[in-house]
Amino acid sequence: MIHLDTEHLRVLHAYALAETGGAEGVRDEALLEAAAAAPYAGFGGTEFHPTIEAKAARLAFGIIATDQIQSWIEAHEISAD
């Protein structure tokens, strides 16, 4: 399994920007690093997110919950309402 880190996330963001537009950059480097690490967290040899689907969901939550893609959301007029 590929372990996604912040550099992978930047490449994926660049692809998304090329396809859909939006603002470049990261709001908070530490929060992005935390979001990238969260899917691989565990304790006592047990992963908190053992499946690829659980890892993907945790990664998406970490990016969205920390507002790392807010500029993309604003650029596309997406609303949570």
C-alpha cells in the first residue's frame, strides 16, 4: 500500500487545480501533515483505520475538517447548506 504524505497530497491538489481551478497553496502546513498521518495511526499494533476505504475516509475528513481545501470550495461556490 502506498503511504500518502504531504508531497503526494500536493501532487493530487495540483491535478485537481489543473482540472477544476481554484487557489494554490496550503493554509496550515502542520494541519496538512496531521491529516496525512491520521489514516496510518494506531496503538498497540492495531491500526485505527485498517482498510483502504477507512484510510481514504479519514484522509478526506482530515483535509476537509481542517479547511485545507477551503479556497477550492469557495472558488466553486460549494455550500454545506
